[in-house]
Amino acid sequence: MTTRILVTGGAGFIGSHYVRTLLGPAGPGELAVTVLDALTYAGNPANLDEVRDHPRLAFVKGDICDGELVNELLAEHDEVVHFAAESHVDRSILGATDFIRTNVLGTQTLLDAALRHEVGRFVHVSTDEVYGSIDTGSWPETDPLSPNSPYAASKASSDLIALAQHRTHGLDVRVTRCSNNYGHHQFPEKVIPLFITNLLDGRKVPLYGDGGNVRDWLHIDDHVQGIELVRTNGRPGEVYNIGGGTELTNKELTALLLEACGADWDTSVEYVTDRKGHDRRYSVDCRKARTELGYEPRKDFATGLAETVRWYRENRAWWEPLKERAAL
Ligand code: NAD
């Protein structure tokens, strides 16, 4: 029997890669996918070009906060993989209303409809940012949530609401918390594509504070692998951390990007005032996903980064209009 999956935010960076992977030649088959996406500034139908004519793909332009629409859609779907969100920390610092609306209210709207229609599985895609900041060591899934930015707080709220639907009503909810994703098709406001595209244009890159903030980098292929493992083999009501295994300071990352783009530090790097409340370090402990699900990040960072730089070099037509529109 064909499993009908509603993928929210499937026109964004990670959601579109998930859909392309599910419907691609190595996908599991026996699946029909409906993408529900509001096409905000970050949503781009071109991200789905590769699978646009796939007979088992449907696209619905709509808002996850629209209870009537969500209710209608969930009556016809077996599972939900929920990516839709306002996702950029810097924007949440300028104004958090859209973050609370989409990330909190939108998630609750989906969960309510999922419960009403007895949806089989609900994978809620979250972030390591919900744990806060950690100087040494790594967070296991049992660590308390201590989010700092409005974005992280909105995601932490939605995690708790999702888990509450499991504990209160028995809905099969699974939560993933991943580290920083990178790869092709990422909106060029996020640090890796912003720096690459600036460098390709001979512009400077803005480095926050002292450049010492540490992030763990996860290639989208590995993230999609992790989400699929959680969807197919994870346990209801459980949280799974998904990391990439490459920790770098922003300074180290910048040096690698400069090298890949043939630019040098002195002419291309501009230190700028630090992001307000900038978390110093994120680090997830992925032992649970490893031991329970066999999750293992496979993409070597040097290879993944070189492929990403090449993609942006070869796909100016994709990112130039986005940067112009967003005045980046
Ligand atoms: P993205 O910003 O590239 O895409 C978000 C998508 O959601 C867009 O297509 C947008 O149009 C859609 N959307 C926004 N509001 C909507 C609404 N109200 N109704 C319907 N659709 C709406 O984000 P991304 O980087 O692909 O992130 C996907 C998910 O992964 C998010 O939940 C994010 O919090 C999480 N996440 C991302 C990262 C990362 O490094 N990018 C890291 C950890 C977690």
C-alpha cells in the first residue's frame, strides 16, 4: 500500500532535499508526497524542479496555520514530516512574531489535525539550538531545554507541544534535533552560502564578534538519512539528536571558504558587531541515533564543502535573484 506523506516546508532548503531524495531513484518507493508550503521568502518552487513532474508528487501552496486547509489535507495523509518554519536566527532577533506564529501555532495546528485524523507518524524536525549553549561536552536528548534566541525559543516550544501530544493523546510523534546543515539550495542568508556567494562576487564576508563561536556541520544528505531512519525505525515519543561530526569555529570555517573560493583573509573578511545573545557553542551527542537506528554521518566535510562551493559557482541563476530580492 502506498504511504501518503505530507511534507511541510518542502520548498525550503532541507525539506526540498528530503522530497527529492524520497522521490529520487534511491528513494524507498511506495510513497506519495504532498508538499505544503506557504512559499515565504525562503520557499522556492525551483527547489523541486528535479521532481516537478513526478507522478507521486503534489504541491499545495498554503499556510500551516490555516486550520481548515491542514484539516482537509490530513484527512488524506498517513504521515507528516514537518519542516516548515521561520528558520533564520538573525530575523528572529529583529522581530519574533512570524516565528511564534509559524513555529508554535503552525505546529500546534498540524498536531491537532494529525490527532483528529489519526495520522500514523508525525516527525517534527527541530534543532540543537533548543538546548542553549555548551562550553564543553555534548548534549544528550535528556538535557533540559534552555533556548536563548527567539528562534530557538519558538522551536523549543514546538518540541514540547509535539511531545505533549504524544504523552497526553498517544499521537505517534518523533522529534529530531539536528546541528547546522549545509549543502546546495540553502538560502543565501545563512553563513555558508552567504560567504560563498559574497566571495564569488568579490565582496567581503561579515564575521561576527571574535569568530570563535563553534558549530557542528551536518551535510543535508546525512540529515535526510537521519530523518528517514527516525521516520521508519524511530520510537514514538522519542527525541533523536542528529549531528555531522565536524566542529569548527566560525573563523576556521571562514578560512576554509576563503581557500575554496580563492580569496584571502585581509582583503575579504570584515569583523562585524556580534549577533545579540550569540550562543558560543552547540554540540549534540548522537549516540542514541547511532545505537538505536544505525545513524552514521557519511559525508566528509572537505568533500561536502567543495561540492557545495561548486554548486553555488555553477548555479548563479538560482541564488542571484534571491540575494537581490532579500537585499543581501
Ligand atoms: P528554510 O527557511 O530553508 O525553509 C522553510 C520552508 O518553510 C520554506 O519553504 C517556507 O516557505 C516554509 N514556510 C515558512 N512558514 C510557513 C508557513 N507558515 N506555512 C507553510 N510553509 C511555511 O528552512 P530549512 O533550513 O530548510 O529548515 C527546515 C527545518 O529544519 C526547520 O524546521 C528548521 O527549524 C530546522 N532546522 C534547520 C537547520 C539548518 O541548519 N538549516 C538546523 C536545525 C534545524
